[in-house]
Amino acid sequence: MANLNTDLLTPSVAIDCVVFGFHENELKVLLLKLKNIDLWALPGGFVHKHVDIETEAHNALELRTGLDNIFLKQFHTFGSIERNDTDHNKMLVDKKVIPEEWFPWFNQRFISIGFYALVEYSQVKEPIPGPISEACEWCSVNDLPPLMLDHEHILTVAHETLKKELNNQPIGLNLLPKRFTIPELQSLYETILGKKLDRRNFRRKVMSFGILVCTNERRTGVAHKAPLLYEFDEASYIKANEAGLSSGW
Amino acid sequence: MANLNTDLLTPSVAIDCVVFGFHENELKVLLLKLKNIDLWALPGGFVHKHVDIETEAHNALELRTGLDNIFLKQFHTFGSIERNDTDHNKMLVDKKVIPEEWFPWFNQRFISIGFYALVEYSQVKEPIPGPISEACEWCSVNDLPPLMLDHEHILTVAHETLKKELNNQPIGLNLLPKRFTIPELQSLYETILGKKLDRRNFRRKVMSFGILVCTNERRTGVAHKAPLLYEFDEASYIKANEAGLSSGW
């Protein structure tokens, strides 16, 4: 069991990270299975007194995934008093998930700052469990195991935020190969939104963003109808990411 | 000087509220002038241990504005370690803005949860200063007084968020009279965005939201060209507010 030097930590403040993984048209989420019980948790943790919250979120994810360049976005801070659940914390001690001396720290009122990330999950070689967990796995967002405290709510809010942000932010860089077809980009959107989209409307809308460059090459060199390959124009992509897509006012 | 019973408060956690006021096509923000020095602050405060963060934000604003029904939206949590500034806190003691016994509490590392609100500011009869301030006033966002710590940054992030959300959220309910003309609605958008908009594009875009109902009455009963009066369809407005406007996927 790792040491927990609470003198170094910011009281009352935690972070939770919702890491969505996209691979072969499936949306999954990275979860930790707690030791000794059938209960799962979002990766995250506490905030050291001399560390920015964004840095702490990156550090937590690097520990779990080995990736040091994950794009993380703060999406909401959860501050309901119902998040503090003494019975739950006692149960964690009873089941030896945490040692008894950690109980006072765990049993504080915590507010938690939520971050989300979206990664091509084949990049994550072997997710690494943390000090109170025994496994770290990709789970389907449509078939979640039991989650501790309000972690399912945090996950739902992250997914809803991601869906809404598809209206305002570009997506796909680092998730798709450098060159991709419009149907492949559409699959990414459909996976996140959880629904089928109209092919022609989708094409018209993504082309209007002005972030795609046609390479004039096709997926195969043979078939006449093979779809054209596109790339993101990185400068326009970054600009759209900062300013928002629908700056139509 | 009010009492500060820190036993009742959540360590490390603060809230800051950016209250935008709209009135006669001007965008202002509600600020508190600290006692004894030329330094201003956003309304906000600390979080009681047994109070949800959203409730605490509402309470803080009710104390300052007298309004108990302000629509507040959490927009970002500020957690840089540079927010803690011991020199600044010593200065607050030196200038007798806060009593010396409050110094240890003020000098913690705080993360601050930012909320914003948009109100018709003529509804606020007489803004009320707090325990460490001597005035509470509406200041123009384009001509701000000196603000403490990172409050100007918090304000800027709130304004940028509001501009972006005009792409995704309806706006105007409780800010405009029940019946309004499209040019009046356009003025509200122009004030927030800080720029002029094309009349025809604006009309086309807001009509596409499906939240406006034409009353078939005109601003005046006389002139033939007087603009038509519209109302929000409240059910559609609320739905668009929850689901986002551009659900065009």
C-alpha cells in the first residue's frame, strides 16, 4: 500500500478523469477496479499543495496510461454535499480497500474537478492500476460495471459535454490516421453520438468547418469509387479548436 | 467586521461569480470595491461544509443583489498554484481590509469555482457591499477598475465562455421584455459579442433555432414598417437550453 502524506495534499479537493477510448468504432472508458470488492472508479486522485490542478490531472493519467501528451479538458466541478458518504468510506475500510488510518482523509467533504480526454486506445499499451485498485481496464460506455460514489454521474456529464462540444469544436486529430475518408470521420461522430447520421448532411456540415484538406488520393489506387482521402489542416484545426466552430455571428 | 468561523468552511475551496448586467445595450459586471484600497473583487466567497457549491453561489449573489432567482452557470474552476499570493494577503492585512487573525485562512492555497450570470440590471435595486468591501457597483466590461488576484482573468474567461455559448444556447429570456423585436434581440447579441452583426444573417440564424413565436403585432400600431413583435416559445426555449441549439447532426 502506497504511503499517503496528507500534509502535502490540498484538503477538500479531488480530481476525476473520464478517459474515453475510441477504437474500431467503439467508445470505451478507462476504469479502475478497486481491490477486494466489485466496485470500479474513475482514475484521478488528490491535488498536491504545490501543483496546478491541470498538471495533477495529467500526472494521474500518465500514471495509469503511460501517455504523457493526452489532451485533457476540464468540464465540470462536482460539489454536492451528498458526495461525502461516511458509510461508503467505512465500507472501504472494512473491505480493506483503504487502510483504517486513511479514513479521516477520505471522509472529508470533497469537491471534485472533472476532466475528460479522448484517446485512440490502442496507443495505451497496458493500463496500470493504482494503489487502491487491482485492475485498470477499458469498459464499454454502454455496459458499465458498478461505479463508486457519483462516478457514473460524472461519466454521464462528461459524455453529454462531449456530444454538445461536437457542435462547437473540431474532433479527430490524434484519433484518426493522418489520412482518412469522410465515412471514417463520420463513424467517429456516430460512435460518440451513439446514432447514425445522414451521409450527405454530415459531409456538407464537416466541409463547412474549413478544417479538411482533400489530398486527391483515394483509399485504394484501384476502384473508381474508392473514397477520397482527407487530412486536417492543422493550423485551421487549432484555430477552430480555440475559437469554436460555429462563429457564424 | 463580520465574524469568520473557519470551522464551518470547506478548506481550499472558494467561489467567484461573474454577474453580467445588460441594460440599454450596455454590458456591465457587478464588482465589489474593497475597503481602504483601490482594488476591486468579484462577488463570491467561501463554501460552508454542509452547503452545495451551487447553493453557495446563489446565496452569495442574493446577499449582493437581493435577487433570489438568478440563473447561474458554472463555467470553469481556477486551480493554478499562482493564485495563492502571500504578499497580496499581507497587503490586505496592512491596509486593514481583513483583520490579522484572518490571514492564515486567506493565505491557504485556494481553488476557485467560477459561475456566471446574466441579469437585466435594472432589476437589482441597490447592490449591497460585503464584509470586506465598501461599495458594490456595475462597471463597464470595457473599462474595468484594478481587480484583485486573478479576478480579471476569471472575468475574461467568463465573457469568452458566454460568447461561445451563444452558438449553442438560447439567450434573452428574462433579459428582454416579454415581447420584443428581432432588432432588439440582435442588440443583445451585439452587446455580448462586442460587434455589429449582419441584419439578414442574424434573422435567418435566430429564426432557425425554432424558439421564437411571431405575435403578428407590431411595436407601434401606426407605421406600416414598424417591426413585428416576437415572444419566446418557453417550452422550446427550455428544451434548446438543455439540449443545445445546433443539434444538426
